Amino acid sequence: MTVGIVGYGGYVPKKRIKVGEIARVWNKDGARVAAGLGVKEKAVASWDEDTATISVEAARLALEVSGINPQKIGALYVGSESHPYAVKPTATIVTDAINAGPDLMVADLEFACKAGTAGMQMIMGLVKSKMIEYGLAIGADTAQGRPNDALEFTAGSGGAAILIGGKKEEIIASLDDTYSFTTDTPDFWRRQHAEYPKHAGRFTGEPAYFKHLLGGVEGLLKKTKTKIEDYDYFVPHQPNGKFPLEAAKRLGFAKEQVEPALMTPLIGNTYSGATMVGLVSTLDVAKPGEKILMVSYGSGAGSDAFQITVTENIKNKRAKIPLKKAIEEKEYIDYAQYAIQRKKIKGLH
């Protein structure tokens, strides 16, 4: 049975802070920091925005593209590492906000930055087994970084929703196959009650990101009996602006094949949303017949790789405003406003 994407949507908050502004506060060379990370600025969720509101906006856009009645959604999963509640699902909030249910499976997922793609895999199986007709996978975060930590310069806010179904006439991009690569590599973590995550910075590239990202790609290529030359686009997880380009180079992809997915230099690392936001941006420009190789990465650690083929249906089912166009509507803030919006000044809350 064919299973694939029938709708997609991405949402990014309007507020932005430039990496140079963060560097100024900590008496660092802004140009050098931005160049080192490959990130110019990041999206900042307002004080009244969170993973739930971002998920709702992305879900509504995915439904708009698909034209599907939300009551037909049989499963809804929200992947994030910044759920608003420790005990209370984000997914149920989204369910009511988009008028789905109550006859559906719902859960919150957590696996660092790959929780959203894990949801996609779960829904692929449910649709393929005909347990459900449609399922919605969401990856969203309002990522946090300790003040003056390396993460503060890149941790952004945003998310994406991918609506999956099994009707050939509705599928705009078929999900041909998937493969996961997983090990216990603790390069990034946050203990219960800790406000900010910690990381083993020198392990971030190797043996964490590159080992798992490339391992996921190699596993998928072997499983599907394909090669890099068979793909038109590469959508990798993007913790910064440099790692995805390095991964593409190691695999043999041209810069032009990964650029449509590169969002982190413009909005920061949206964690669980990062790979899926890249997919949304790529679907905005992909043509029928083109193939996409997508691979997420989540610290802890693992990767989910996907073989995706764009169909003729995408000609009639695209987002009204491409994501890279939508994010041009923005409002710059300084570090003082950033600290207020992200609730870093504790006495005010």
C-alpha cells in the first residue's frame, strides 16, 4: 500500500534576535560567532507562544494544504523537548484546536531533535496497516540555551506538521521507505527539574551528529538499494548552518541540493522542528518525480532517514505562501526584550 504526505505546514514566530546582538551582551565578536556557527539570527517565541501554539499553527496550515476533514485524523503525535507541561499532553491541546477527534490516538513524543520524525514513522505504519486513514506528525520547539552558552546563539523557535495518508490521488510526496540508526551516545541532556540543557560540546560533531546522520543515510541507501545520485534534494537535521553542509559534502551532495532545506541560518535550530521545517521548505520548491533524502538527528542519540518521492499531485497542493517567503515577515528585538520574552528574568514571572 502506498503511504505518503497529503499536507504540510511550517510555522515560525515573527520575533528575531541577531547572533551579533547576543554576542554584544557577552562581549564577544558577533561577526566571528555568526560565521563560526553559520547562523545570522534566530526566531524567538513571544512570552505567550509555546510548543502548543506553534504546533496548532503548523497543523492548521497542513490541513489547509490537504483539504482533509480533521475529523478523519486517526492519530496525532507532537514531538518536542519543550512541551509546556511535564504532565499534560501538548497533543490533546492541538487536537481540540484543529477540531479533530475524539476518535483518535494521541501522544507526546520526546527524543531530542528527532521526536517529530519518530512520529512520522509511527503514522506511516498505522496508515500502511490500515488502522487509521490519516495521521498528523508534528515537530516543534521553543528551544532554550543557558545565557552565554553556545546553545543560546542557535536555539530557536518553530515547528512543522506533516499530514500522512494512504490515498494515491491525495499523496503529494510518497514516503517510500524509512530506516533508523540508534546508539547510546549522551552528547546532550537535561535532567528532571533542570531549566537548561547541558552538552558535551566536543562530542557534538563526532561521535554524535555525523556518525548517526551518516549512519542513517547509509542504512537507508542499503535498505532501498539506492545511491546518492538517485536523489535530487538532501534534507538533514541542522543544529547550525555548518554541519548540514559538511554532511552533504561528505555524502556527495552538491550545495544546491541542500540549500532549499537550510533554515537554521535564518531562524536558528528549532530542535524537533528542524528537519521537518527543512522538508516543508523543500516541498515548497520540489517538482513531480524528484526524490528527497531526509534524515533527522536526535541527541542521545539516533537518526531517522526517509526516501521520499514527489508526485504530480503537488502541482495542485502546495502552501499558499512558501515558508522561506513567510519568514520574511519579522520583528527584530534586542537582548533585553529577548530575556523578557523567553522568561529569563525570573522576578517578572
